[in-house]
Amino acid sequence: MLISHDLIEQREREGLYNLVVRGAVTEELLQDIKGKEFKSVFLRAGNYPSLEFLCDIESDIKELVIACDQVDWESISKLSDLKGLVFDSAYKIDLDFSCFNSLRTLGFYSGKQIDDSIYNIPSLVSLTIHNWVENDCTKLEKLESLESLRLYDSRKLENLNGLEKLEKLEGVEIDGARNLTNVDAIGRLSKLKKLFFVGCKKVESFSSIANNSELLWLCLTNCNEIDNLQFVEKLVSLDTFGIKGTTIIDGRLDMLTRLPNLKTCGFINKKHYNLKMKELKKILEERWGDKINEVDDLWVAPNTYGS
């Protein structure tokens, strides 16, 4: 599966490889990769003045991960059929993203060092942004094919305006948006299925979520205090729900017992809550038996969104 300067290991079932380049492109490495198909290419810390060899294996590359900024950007811009592109730190990126006609997955750190063409990729389906520097999401509203959005450590984010334009969104994760106050745009995403808020302690109201009738998975982690969970009662499709580090002020959680499709739930017991986790777990086990959902970690968003 992995090819680097000193290791070659084939994944027998799929016949695919991951290529990891560390430091520089050597003649030995170029010999090793001849005749092989690649799932992913990782450019680790180093200096890469020429990456022409990538053009020779372009049709086989599913994903390119860049962990350095001393890169032959011209060669990368020729990879027009690339499906996935990830920048794993805040690098200066000298690319016009309009050249990537087939890009479906993208991850990057936002900032002035990135061309605005990155916000106008019609084929993009999944987007992960670290350190979002805007106070809303209007820059993203042209990504009409987007189904999955993750925003991490978005300290300047105040509202989610602009997301309502992304009618195909099925999964949203907002993590570390400590100045976020308004999430009303979420309620206008009719196809939303999975929603995570983490560390968003200034949100004034989550009531708009009541409009997300197709929502399957909802987690509110470290979101301080919420007046009540009345909005959850209307989420008749919900099958997974979690609250952690988040206090429900009125203490009423009994509506969770009336959600017709709820199979998995987690919350921390508090004295003023009118329902304990043990009581709800028993109700769900009696209702669903072995059909209860098994999840690796209720509080962590899954890698893939959608139903």
C-alpha cells in the first residue's frame, strides 16, 4: 500500500498503492513507482522544484496531500483530473483552482494566501476548512454541489449566512467557532442529515434546527447552556442524538422518549433533568432490541456524510 524511499508494500486486494515522498524526489523513487497504480500521493516536508512525474501517473491518483510549500505548483495545476486535494497546514498556495475540473474533495487552511477561485469549484462535494477567517459563509454559496462541510477553529465566524444556498448539503460540522451566535441558516437546509456543533458556546438559539425534518444525527458538544430541547421534538427522523458539555436549562428531556426513530442517544446526567440516561437506554433497548445503532464514538463526526 505504501511506497516511500525505502518501503514498498502492495495492497493485494485492490492492487493500489499510496505514494509517500519525503524530502525530495529521487531516481530510486522514480524507478519504484513505474507501472504501479496509486490511490493517494503524500508530499511530506521537503523541497520539490519539479513534480513532473505526477503528470505521468495523473489518471491513477485519487488524492494528493501536500504537507509543504516548496512545491512545483505548475505541475500540480496540470493534474486536471484530480479527485481529492488536501493542504495540511497554512501554506501559501500558488494555484488557480479553476483548472481542477473533477475535484470532489478539498481540505485547506483559509487565509489571504489562497486564490478566490477555490470558492468556485462546481464539482466539489466535500470541503474541510481550518481557521475560517470570515464572519459568515457567503464565500461558499457558489459551491452548489457541496454535500459535506466541516469548519474547524473558525474563531471569527459569527453566523452561517450563505449556507442556505447549498441545497445539497447533507452533513455539517462546526467546531471551535467560539464567536458564533446565529445558526438560523441551518434550518433552511432541507436535505441535512448529520449535524455537529462543537465548542460553539455563544449560539443564542438552536431552534431553527426544528425545520431539518430529514436530520438523522445531531450532536451538541461543549455548547454551554441551551434553554430547552423543544426543537428536537420535531425531528421525527432522528436516530442518533448526543449532548455533552452542554446543559439543558429547563431540565426536560422526556421528549427524547417520544422520538419515533431514535436508536442511539448519549447525555451526561444532571440533578434537574427529568430523564436519566439509564432510563432512556432501557426504553430504547425494549423498543429496538438488537436494532440499536452501534457507533464507534457518538461525539465524533463520521468520515462520510449522507444516509
